[in-house]
Amino acid sequence: MQGKIEERHKEIAHIQNTIWAMYKDFLSDHDMAAYNRKMGELTKEYYDKGDKQLLSFCQNILISWCPVINGFAEEFRKGDG
């Protein structure tokens, strides 16, 4: 059982670390298309694994980040970022 927990932990850490890296990249390059592409790639990764729980976790975190990313994107378009 411990092995399953450790594997789950690694997958959760991967999702969160990937999203954090996407966020940091977006802050440096302001490339919304790249952010959206990476978002799709991460979602597809967990869709392809067939793990509905991790896919849902990934999708929900990405949805939660949308207002933050969109807010920064708006500021960058205005030239305030």
C-alpha cells in the first residue's frame, strides 16, 4: 500500500510542479499561447494515463489558475506588467 501512496504523491507533485513552472514561464515571457499549449499537454498526459482522479485533480487546479493567469495577461496587454 505504501508504494501506491508514494506513486500518487509523485504524480501530484509532478502536476503541481509543472503548473508552477508554467506560471513562472508565463510571467517571464507573457506567452499565452505557450501557456495554453502546456496546459493542454499536461491535461492530455493524465487523460492518456486513464487515471480519472488525477485527470480531475489536474483539470481543477488548471481551472483554479485561470483567473490569475488571465488577470496577469490583461495587465501585460495594458503594459502594466
